[in-house]
Amino acid sequence: MDVGGPVEISVRRNVFAGKHHLTTVHRIDADRAVVAPPRKVWRLHAGPCQDAGFVAERAEVGEFREALFGVRIPERPGAFRQFCAALGPRVITEFNYRLNSRSRAEIFVGMSTRSREDAREVLSKLNAMGYETSDLTGSEMAKLHVRHMVGGHAQGVQRERLCRFEFPERPGALLQFLDTLGGRWNISLFHYRNHGSDAGRVLAAFEVPPSDDAAFEGFLADLGYFYQVADGDEAYRRFLGPA
């Protein structure tokens, strides 16, 4: 396709505590300028987080470095951890879940892959292990919309406690995090996305009866991760809380 001229890329970057606006005009990259007469210019705007993240996500999927799956797993404490262990050493890039049924859980999961054939092998392995799995990598609906919409109000949740966590991001970190959580309380909400930063961020909710409050708070204090209890969050109440 003839775009009629060079590409202008406008990138905003956060530098330390301040904001630095870097605009590259008539430039292919940050180090090599391309001098050209003024002509029609197409702009790709990579904003502070959202747009740049969108570009990166589509690049990963387009180059078959990330595969997206819809997986059905048992709804019981410890099922998340068992599923992650079944994947082996693979890097999980995304994990979205919301309690919907007491018998099964539907999760949206992304993972790093080496090729399209590698993704097919993962699909076959999961189905062979008894996980009902669909490959969503080629679904525009999944990539553009569904991955951001997994959740909603849950029916029948029994006294949910909502927490935010941060842990060091490295291979196997999510599995280690789930190991640390253990299976004492049922996880009723879980959202994780690997953005390539040095910290993994998780939003999770647990079904905790009032009699377990002291034990739960002690468990949080002993985790060794940064955490924040977010039970009263307005966005959660409006869009994710118990129905």
C-alpha cells in the first residue's frame, strides 16, 4: 500500500518521576532521521500505556510469539495452580477469570509460544489432559474485545475479599505466586497480564467467611509481596462485585 510519504511516530514516555514527550518527525527510528519534503503523513500514536500496549500485543500475536486460549477447568480451590503446573515452564502472559459456576471455570489465558505449530501442540496437550480448550489466537473478537471483558457480576459469591498484588516478574513467577497463595480460600476472581515490566500485577478475590478474617489478614501479611486490600473499590462494586 502506498502511504504517500514517510511515517511520523509520536511516542510519549514516562521518564523517572516526570513526563517526557518525545516526538519523532519524518523518522524511521530514534537514531536515524529521514529527510523528505512535506507530504501526506500517516501517524501512529503510542500513548503512555494503552496504545503502546495494543501495538505490542498485536505484534506478539501476529508473529506467533503469543497464543490465546479459552480453557475450561474445574471450579475448586487449587485448580488454577494445577492448570499452571500442567503448562510446564511456559511463560503465561495473561490470565482472566471470574466465578460463574460452582462446577466449572472458564478462563481466558495467553502464553508465550515459539511458532504457530507450537501453539497447536499446546492446544492438543491441554485437550489430551482433559481441559476443554479452544484456540482464540485468530479471533479478532477475542483480541480486541473479549480479553478486556472477562468478568462481570458473579452469582452466588460468598463474602468476597478483593486484593491487589505485585510480585517480581520472571519466568515461573505466576506459578510461584499461586503456590504461595495455596488453596485455603477459593479464588473467585483473577486477573493477570504480563506487560513486560519488572513487576507482575494481579487483581484477585477470595471467598473468606467472617470467622477467617484474622487468618486471612495474617496470610496477607506473611506473603512477602506488596498487597492492597481493595474491598470498597467503586469500580469493583459497579462492574465486578457479587450480583
